[in-house]
Amino acid sequence: MVTERALRAQLAKELRGAWEESGVTQIEIGRRTGMTQPMVSDFFRRRYESPGWDTLEKVAHALGYEIELEAKLIFERMPAQ
């Protein structure tokens, strides 16, 4: 099972790859997101283990991506003890 924290960390890693391919500067990402350049640098250097959803969404939008999550609820009866 993947935790929410691991999911956010993986998404941040994917966004870093998208940023590296984009050619967009950290200053431009900052302008588009309202983040300072040092904050953007920290984000892309993974100084945050698992950034918040708001930050992930801002960076994704700044790079021209949309984040879409799909959840599946699995409900199973636990064995009797």
C-alpha cells in the first residue's frame, strides 16, 4: 500500500523531471506560483520530504500540468479474533 506521503514525494520527483525538460527557470516558476526562487530551489532539490498538495498543484500548473488523483476504497472484513 502506498502512503499519501510517499505519493506526494513521488509526484514531486516527477515534477522535477518535467521541470528539467521544460527549460523554464526557477525564477519563472516562482513568478507563476507565487513562490520565491529559493523556495522553488528547495522544492526541486527535495529539501522537503513530501511537499503539500497546494505546492505540488502550483508547481504542476506552472509547468503546464494538471494533477488528477483517483482513489479506490477497498473495504474488507477483518478476520475474527
